[in-house]
Amino acid sequence: MLRWRPRVVRCAIQSPLPGLKLRAASQQGFAARVSDVNDIQACPRETHKSSAWWGLLMSTCADEFAKRGIPYFVLQSERLSQDFHGFLLRKKLPAGPAGVSGVPPAIFEAAVAFVYEKYGKKLASLRRAKALADLQRPESWSAFSGARQLRRRWFLHMGATNSGKTHEALKHLFNARTGIYLAPLRLLAWEVFERMRSAGLHCALRTGQEQLGPDDASHVACTIEMAPLKGRTLRDPSEPSVWEVAVVDEAQLVSDPNRGAAWTRALLGLKAMALHLCGSPSDGLEQLFQAMATACGDALKVRRFERLAPLLFDEAPVELSSLQAEDCLLCFSRVEVLAAKKQLEGLGFRVAVIYGGLPPEVRQHQARLFNAQEAEVLVASDAIGLGLNLRIRRVIFASFQKFDGEQRRFLSASELRQLAGRAGRGRRPGHVAAAKSAESDVARLRDALEASVDERQGTEVQAALLPLPEHLEAFSQCLERDLGALPFAELVERFLAVADVSPLYMLAQAKTVIRLAHFLEDIRLHPSEKYVFCQAPISPDMAAMTALHGFARDFVSGAVVFPDLAGVDGTHGMDGVDMGESELARKVLELENLHKVCDTYLWLASRFPSAFVDAPMAEKVRRHVSLKISKALRPR
């Protein structure tokens, strides 16, 4: 069960009350102040007069409250501390000896009685709604009923980068009469779609922003979030709607707390006779998939792959001036990537760049330039870690730290191995080294490469899980009957606070959903519609957020017209070859932001096609912006 707890409280004061302690708790909330502890210490025989107990209860008893049916969010009213103080004064309870949690049982029992006295109706409503937040057997959800009618076979292809595991799975897909490929990135979906077209297959591409090819395609390449759980779209009703083969790439991401729920949904609900899962080697992952397959009534078979060519560690640090053709320099922010590009161009290199903020089509274009040797050197971020066939001979780390959205941290051993593994393709050996600037941390790279097992070996791996829209809608209706309408962000937070999952699963982080729900709080939408808007794959920058808010506002009114971007495409002066580093970064960022506006519109248009009526215009502007970015980043 997911519970929100208060921020860590640490205090060196020794309490005269036996067993009184302040235990660590996380997240924001009620933290006891040192003055509160002093207040309790000052009157040990009349502790009911202290106003500090509520802070101590919040710091120590979140789990105990939950066992009594009191979720943490119920306790998060700022008035409760004062009200509880008054409650204790009326009851005149002696504190008594401390209990297991460090708080005297008499005080804790008084707190439970106080909460039920104050919020009895709300808690009764939550108990009824909690039954609708039971996510313990997701394989039995009605959304996955089509897959439960099949006896599916799971084939787990496990191996390191460049081990041939995905190539083997795709052979099964291309040889099947019907098949679907599920990609972690639009770029990979595009890559496999192009291969399908080259093979002469009746194929289609389905991503959140692109819908190419016929509805009744025999083979489809799509992003994992777009997995069609209803099966194939058929023109002839006599044909089976079940896929013969499905390939799920980067299956280890099922345990990712941010995106893993999309893999869980696909694995549990895809109507395919054979599921081919490609993932990194991990005992915990294998055990998870075995348990998931068994729960679905399916069978699983494992095949392990070894790397096709060795990965060699070069001890000597690399000077940038000594880079060679087919080298890839790894940086970990767009600013660092673009700065390195300008620096290397100043040394006479022709440079291609790839990083996560670039549109997929621009990354694809940059990859083609590098593979065709029109650019000698590639400067990239960890965006190359998933997929992308690149002719990299040597990977050079310019840094071993990245900002992960919350903090700047060192790359984990598995991340280092994943990125290092991009060196060498097929039977060509790969080389890995550190740049001179990262020489002091090179031991991290050496240790990661020498480790022969995944760092999660021997630990439990869980699949991420999120409720479906119908779960939230039923939960919302139950609470509304007793408590009235709730803001959508509060609805999601309450659902996650009381939801139950089995040991196979963990509740996925819904930070993005909740953040967008707060941002769209003033927009009145049906919960199921707002849930869709809050799952839009946008970054937390103002361009995309403002566009999403405007689209949601117009959606309530009716048709959503694509905004007029004429004259604001940020391309003035982009043809010059003498732009400095800061000017290049600024211009490219402007274009990336415009591309995100187009992407957001097209993603929503694929969900609400009757409302988002200007999809062709948005697509035209997006292509124009992508060409401008490619032009700005072309090798000099």
C-alpha cells in the first residue's frame, strides 16, 4: 500500500518519557519541531497539555494509523494539531508509558478516537471506495479478458547489448502471417516500420503522434503505450483478430516506476499467440515474468544470448583532440552536448548529435549522417542507450554523472554497461574509455564492465501498475455520493493511498499525472477525459505545459484549433554558420519547444480526433520545424 509520510525529522534531544522517539519518515508533512519536544519534556506528568503530540504522531505512526483504516492524507489538515490539542485538554488523559512506536498507547488511541469523531463519515466512505481500489489481480481485469481466452506462449530473449536477442525476435515477427512490434521509443517504432516496408509487408505505424499505413495492416510497429488490446483491426470479419506474434522490446522497463505500467498493460492484455520479450539479463526479471505468465494461464520459455563481440576497456584517458572516426562522446545534458559539438568543430571534426530533447526524426537524421560517415564523430546523451543502430567503434564518457529529474547523480553500473555496450556492432569488437575530463571517476566504469551480473540479481523485481480509467471513474463516483466532487489530482492521490497490489506488482509513480492534474485543476473535464490529458507525454517546460492547458480549455468549448505559429518559428538567422555556442543552444531550444507544441496537439488528436480538427496542419508545422532543427545541427 502506498502511503505518504512526513519529512525526515532528526533530533538529538533525549526524552525523559520512556521510549519517546522521533523515527524517520519521508515526503512533506508534519514534522515535530525541537520546541515541541521541549514542550513535552517540560511537563512529563501533564503531557495532555502539550500541543506537540500531533507532530510526533505524524512522525512515528503513519503505519499504525493505516492499520486502523486511516490513510495519511486524511491527517494532513493544518488545523488538526490545534484541534487535537483541544481534544486532549478535554479528555485530560495521562500519557502513560511509551508504546512500540515511541508514542504512549493512550495518546495514540486518543488520536484514533479523535480522527473518527471528526472524520467518521469520510472514513466510512473511503472504506467503501477502497474495495474499488483493489488492484491485486490485474490479469483478471475486464480490459484483459480477450487475452485470458487464449493460451499464450511467452518467449523471453535475455542478453546484453549487441547479443542478437532483438534480431532473433524480429525474425519470428517478420516470418509470421501477422505480427506487432512494441517499442519503448517512437524512433525504434519508426525503424522497425521502415524495415517492414522494405520487406514488402502490409504494414502500419502507430505512435501517439503518427498514424501511418492501412487500418487492416498485417504487421504493425507501435510504441508500447499504443498497444492495441482489442487485437487487429479487420476488414474481413472472418479473419482472426489475434496477432500471431508480438515482440515487446526492452522488457526490463516493466519495473520502471515511471513508464513500466505501459509494459505491464501490454503483457497482461495483448491478444497474441506468441509473446517475444527482449530484455537485459536478470534473475529477478525472469522470475517476475514466469510468475506473470503463470497468473495469466500462459507458458514461458527462456533463451539466453551472449554478446556477439567483446567489449574492450581502454585504460588511457582520451584527449578530445585525439578522437577518431566512429567515436561517440557521451555527455548528459543538451547544453553539454551542444557545447561539445562546438568545441569539436573548432578542432576540425564534423559532428553529429543525438540527445533526448531532439525530435525523433531529427535523431534519425543525425544517426544516418553518422552511419554514412558524413559526420566523423557523434556527441550523444544517454538517449542512445535504447535501440538506434549506430556504427560506433568506441564509446567515450565525458562524464559519469547525470541529472535524473530530481538530482544530479552518478550513473549506476547497469546504466554504464548499457551505454558502453553501444560500442561495436555485429562481430566488430567495441572499445570503451573515459575522456580526460572524467579521468578521476574512471574506476566506476572499470568496475561496472568487470561485473558479470546485473546489479539487481538476487533482488525482487516488481512490475509497475497503474489503475485504468474505469477504476478511477468508479472510485470517483463512490466518493462523490458521500463527499461531493473532488479535484482530479486529489482523486488520484486518494486512490493511490488506499490501493492494494499483490507482491508481483508495485504502484507506479504517478508524479506526472498528479502534476498535470494540478496544472489543469481549473479545467472542468470528466475524470476519464482528464486522465487522458494528464497522461500526455510532455516534459515539464512551460511551452508544452502552456500548450496542454490551452488545448484542454478549448476542448471543453468544442473544437480545438491548432495555434497560429506564423512568424514565431525561431528560425531567423538559422542559416548562419558562425553562431556561437549559446546562440545555437537558444535557437535549437526555441525550435524544440515549438515541436513539443505540435507533438502535444497530435498526441491528443489521436485520442480525440473529432475535437482536434487541425492534425494535418500540426503535422505540416512539425515537419517544417524538424527540418529547421536538422539544418541548425548539420555538421560544419
